[in-house]
Amino acid sequence: MSKINELFAEELKVINIGNPNFKEDLMAQEVEVVDLDWQPPAGGKTELIEALDSLSEHQTEISEANQKVVEILKTSQARLVDIDQAIDVVPGMKKNLILHAGPPIEWEEMCGPMEGAVIGALIYEGLAEDEESARKLAASGEIEFAPCHEHSAVGPMAGVMSASMPVHIIENSKYGNKAYCTVNEGLGKVLRYGAFSEEVIERLKFIEETYAPALKKALALTDQGVDLKTIISQALHMGDECHNRNKASTSLFFREITSYFLEADLENSVLEESLKFIKENDHYFLNLSMPTCKVALDAAHGVENSTLVTTMARNGVEFGLRISSLEPNQWFTGPAQMVKGLLFPGYTEEDASPDIGDSTITETMGLGGFVMGGAPAIVQFVGGTVDDAINYSKEMYEITEGENNNFSIPNLNFRGSAIGIDVMKVIESGRLPIINTGMAHKVAGVGQVGAGIVNPPVECFEKAIVALSQKIAGSEIE
């Protein structure tokens, strides 16, 4: 019998590449078949393949640069050292400047939740009396708008920050830079989801006039501030992922700061209200984990030849990236995606606004969705299963430069979290970063309607890889 006839006489063992229908047809005939999930690099797009090829010729320099970025991220030391009004500490802050989440956007283009937050901020600042006058002022050209990220700051959801708002001051004691974030208001009707009712303004005034001065006195009694990196490391072993689940981290912060509140010279009513404010807000630590990540990623920006992402942020209209080796305010954008997950009773997907907020700074640092495998309870909030959460964490190692042993995942045998999102690996693999996030109602003032999972638009990474090839390899791709 010839070799070819021997082949046809043998039992077939098939590897299917491509169309899954072939696998289904073979299985129907009881043929053993393995399906290989494969796609051409860069989705087969010629210009992206050319960009990858040109960058691959500089792989040694790129690898060295990326390792340097990861080293900076891992060795950064974030501490909460003070709290003060934004006008006094945030670089470039002005009385007529409103900072917001995500890449740059003007008033006319803003989504409902961000419009509502801007309206609330203008009323809070005393620049407008009501919604009508606030909208008129916002559209007048007298108010300037800029991303929080371009002012060393971050903000959850709408991310709106105005001059009088107290901000946490986080210092990177290793590299000397600082980051800023407002105080988390809690749940319900809150500014970050676009609410601007009287109760929202009253809560913001409580934070400014009562809580912030009390926290400032408490922090003044600490030796070198509060070590936030250590709290995050511990919280990850207690079921948090430090984006949408902050129960453990808030509890650890409460335990750390309470003794200083007790030692501070505070009136009993102020002491009680301040401690109650933290205690009853499970999301308090989100506004500390975000600037913790920000202060590390800002320190890692500006490393020549690096292809790693130092910012992921969204404004409800666009999703934006910034890359370490490119200009500080050079954004690569694509359309903000719709979040898929669990909706609160009474709401449908039609009610939700597209993805919004600076809180993706946590995923940029390897927290949030990247460590969901160690936070199984989060699936009750964002949907999916525990197995899904574990798989999400495993998949992120495919698109990152290294592992961060400071932030380890118990369910993965304490493997360090994936860190250093590499634009080249994202384009090569076709795999996008995973993000877990809340959903805001598309109408200003309604609030949160659910939570779920989302990916960045691939367009961001496609634009970035072309810019990187032009910068690092000097290529001109048409």
C-alpha cells in the first residue's frame, strides 16, 4: 500500500484553523477535531503589520525601555500626605477651569452624565444659580475644560473637579511626583454620575467645610502620610480588585486613619461625622487607589522607545490612550464602548451611557479587571462567573510586559498581577485589555444604572502603533 493510501486508511485527527463551521461539520461525523483560535497578526491589516515589522527591528531598545517602565511602576511608593482645595495644589487649576475624565472634550460634545457633573460643579462654586444658568455659562466660552490627566489628576466616572473641591494629595516618595483626586461621595445621587440636586451640593459642601479640614488635621499627625501601596497589596488578598470592589481597602484605610482622627483636636460632632462618612462608604478607597496608580504611571511616562500604555481614560464619548515614549498630551482615541453586564432593576441597556471615567487608571496599572481572578465576589456586581474572572486575569499576561509581585493574586498561586500594557502585543494578538466598570444613566442626574465588563476600542491601539513606528523606527506608513 502506498503512503498516500496508508494516510487515507488511518483515523483522521484534525486541527481546524479558521472557520468554526468546519469543526462543527467534522464533529457531526464523529471525527476528532481540535479547534485552534487563530487570526492573522494585526487582524491582517497591512499598515499595522508594516508598523509591527518596523518596530521589531528595534526590539532590543524597546524591550529595555519597557523593562525600565515596569521597574518604575513596581518601585513607586504612593502615600496620602495631605488634602487641600484644588485651586491651591493642582497644577494649572483656575477658578474658571473645570477638569473632567478622559481625553479632551468640549461642552457641546459632552455626554449626559458629564454635562450634569459640570452643571453641579458650577452651582457648587457659586458661578451659577440653577441648571439653566449653569448650561448658559458652560456654553458661553467663559469656562475652560481640560482632562484631569493633563493636570496630574484623576476622577471617577464624569471625573469633574473644580477649584474649591478638596483633593487627596498623593506623593510618590520614590520619584517625587504627586497626583490628585477628589473625595468619593458615596453611592446614590452623586456628582460623578451627573447628579446636581440640592442634596448633592450639600454633600460636597460637607466634604469641603467639615470632612476635609478634619482629615487634614489627622494627616498632619502621621509621620510620612498613609502608605497606600501596602493597603492595596493587603486588600487584594482580602477579595478587592481596587476598582469596583473596595470594601477591604476602605476598611484597612479606616483602621489606619481612625487613630489620627481621634488624636486630632476635633469637635465631637465633626469627629463622629467624619468617621461615619468613611465607614459608610465602601467606595471611599477608589479615590485613593486611582491616584496611587496615577502617580506611578506618571513617573513612568517619558521613557524613550517604550511601547507601554501609561493612561487609559474615557469621557463618555471617546476612549483615550497615552503612551510612555510619546508626548504627554498626545491622545489616541476611539469611540467609547457600551458596557455589558448587570443592570439595576428597572433599567435596560438603552438607559446606559457609553463607557466613562478615569478609573481605568487601575487597569492601566494592572488592578481592576486585571486582578478579577482574586476578587470572586465582583462577578455578583459586574456579571459573569468566577471562572470568567480567573480567565480574564490569565489572559492579561498575554498583552503585558511583566508581573508585579507587589500586587499578587491568591487564586493564581499568588502570581504577580499583569503589568505594562504593550501596544505591540495588543496589536499582534488581537486581545484587548479587560475593564470592569460602573454604568451611568445617559441622562444627566439619574445616576448609576448597573455595572459590567468592557474593552477599549481597538482603534486607539491601531493609531498608537502607527505613531510608535514613526517615532521609534522612523517609518512612514500610508
